[in-house]
Amino acid sequence: MVKEIKSAPNIAEGDLCIGCGSCFSICPNEALVMMIDEDRGIYIPHLNEENKCNYCGLCLKVCPGLSLNFPTSNQAQFSLKNDIKQLERGELDCYIGFSKDYEIRYNAASGGLITQLLIHALEQGKIDGAIVTKMDEENPLKPQPFIARTREEIIEASKSKYCPVPVNIIIKEIVKSHKEERLAFVGLPCHIEGLRRVASFNKKVESTIIYCFGLMCHHTPTFNATKFLLKKKLANIKDVKKINYRGLGWLGCMSILKKDDSIEYIPQNSLIYWGSVFNFYFINPRCLLCTDKLCRRADLSFGDALLPDIISKDKIGTSIVISRSRKGQDLLTNAEMNDIINLVTIEGSEVIQCQALQSFHRRYEASKVLFNILKRPLPADISKKIDKKNLFNNFFSLCKVTLLYTNSLISSRKFLWVLIDIGSLGLDFTSKLKNKLK
């Protein structure tokens, strides 16, 4: 356990780092560099060779992993429980929808709304570009955050990236730039929380980011998840030319383009993909303590519309979207009036259902108990006292979280990966048995 936290690398030592890159962008002395920890399969900050750190503490103040407190907002206002209450009371505008451009919709992660809205905002002159992520052409397993300034670049960055992405390193370009630009930002809840914190210290960042598009998130698989999958499907990982984690309809599939131009397709619900490996293994333990599945600091929050009618009928893709700000709602309305997206209003209860918010909340509560029991580092504002009543009420969730935490430890030791094969086979057997019993 870390005894004293002086700078961002100490946060990583205590397993609280989420690898967002906020610390890298805010550091006034450029003392940090984001590097991949090969064992854990995540990005973490290191002091660079020059080590210019003067321990000013800015990196700690913008870190969304170190504490759950919101520096500019009331914590209770942004609690997970309040998220659920707002949806139940109908205080948030919620929709399902999709792009009317078939190619965009079919090749996106779900309904293509983010891609279509970014293109619309760019062509309408509302933004000059968008901070998005694509996979590196030189290293297809590595994500590359960048500023997309054309329709083609926005489309190139579509689809989910199921690996750690330090999106916020690109904020450094805004900090150092002398241009007056208007940009949209696409990221996970932790990315956007980090961005908001950086913006509270840097007016240039605050004035540059016009829209924040949030991606609803359960957890981010580590790089080792992709490596594990590729080792199962390919003789040599070096044969990979390009990876797409989603696309080709809904639920979609991973497509692996090899250097000989052949393509390997892996369905989204395959056991070595989200059917088991990406869902139950290779999880950054810090994700278990997340309270923000719905990206509450975004202007618009997007996710898969996992509703029964859509799951059974939709083969192309449909997004769920929550509107959280006036400018976000205006962008949706304008795009719908221009007949480039289709939107249907839904109830907040449907969002709770399709995003399993109650289950997510129980996981968080159980994770607090587990980390207390194990004496693992906790975010600064989480109580280190064990609530015995909470322990009893969340017993089954605690069992599940314990399994997930154990799996994350197994996943970080390559010589134990054989246990993941055994676990996946067991899950496959259980699933087949359930189907037979039904």
C-alpha cells in the first residue's frame, strides 16, 4: 500500500489509476509520461527521465481515480442513487435512436448517433473538430487519441475501443495551442470527469470544449484481454494489421484484418470475447469502484439500447441517449429536424432496465466492502469502516465482486491464463445446461 501520495505515479502504485491521462495534460512542468504497464495491461503515469516534478499537486487535484468528489459540484447531486432517482422521476430526457445513414449506422458500435452528430456539428460550423480515438496504424493494438477535423476522420474513429485509452493526453494540445477552436470531446465517464477537472484549472480548455459526448461504461478491459483473444485465434499476434472491436450490425463483432488481407470475425457474444473473457476477466480493479456508468458529466450520454424488443428485432444498431444539457438537447433536436437521425422518447425506467443500474449500484457497494476487507487503497472520500449491515445486504454482490477481483489478479499473471480457459469452459457448460433445462 502506498504510504504517501505526492504525485500521479503514487496513485498508480496504489491501484487507483484509471489511465485517463488528465495528470499528463495538466502538469505545468511536463514531468509525466503515460506508459503501458505490461503486466496489468493498463496505462499508468511515470515521471519522465528529466523528472521535473516539483510536487505542486495539480495532478492529484484533477485525478478522477484518487477521489470521487466533484471539485465544482455537490457530490450528492452526482451520486449513483440520484442518477436512478432522476430517471425514475423523469427529470432527464431519454431517447433511443440511430443515424439515417445506413453505412454509418451499420458500421458503428450501435446506432451511429455519436458519429452522425459529430459530422452534423462539424458541417454546421458548430465545432472545428472532435477529440476521438482510432487504433494506431503502426501498432494496431494501441489506441491513438487525436483531433478529427474532417468527416472521413470522424468516421475512421467510430466504433468502441475495448482497451485502455488515455484520451485526456490530447488535452495537452489545447493547453499549448494558441488557436481559438471549438471542439467536441468523446470519452468514458472517467475521461470526462478528468476533463471537467482540468477545465476547472484551465480556462482555455473550458472555452475550447463545446460538447462532451459520454460513453456509458461497465468497465474497460485491459490490453491483456485483446492479447489473450488474439493468442486463441491467431498463430502470431504480429500478423495483425488492423482491429475493429465493433461494427457490422448489432450486436456486431470484432474483425481482425491480417497482414495477408484475410479477415477473422469474432461475434460479440463469443466466449473468448464479451461472452466471458472481456466480461469477467482482465478488469482494472479501480473500475469496480466506479459510480458513474451513465457518464453524468456529459452533455449527451450514449450506450447500447439493450431493451427486449430491440434485442430481438434489431440487426443493424440502435443507441440509447440521455440528454443532460440544453446545448446537447439543441444538437439532438437540430439533427432530427435536418432528418439525419431518428429519435424516439423513452421512459427513464427503460434506461435503468437496459443499463442494469440497480445491479451496477450493488456492485459498487459490495466493492467498497471487499476493498475494506482486503485493506486495499480506496479513493480518498470512501469510508474505510466496514458496514456490517451493508455486508449482509450485499452478500451475493460481494461474492460476485470477489470473483471479479480474483479474476483480475489471475488476468495479470500470464502463467495463470490457463485458469481463464477452464473458467470459460465452465461458463459454457453452465450456459448450455440452463438452455436445456429451459
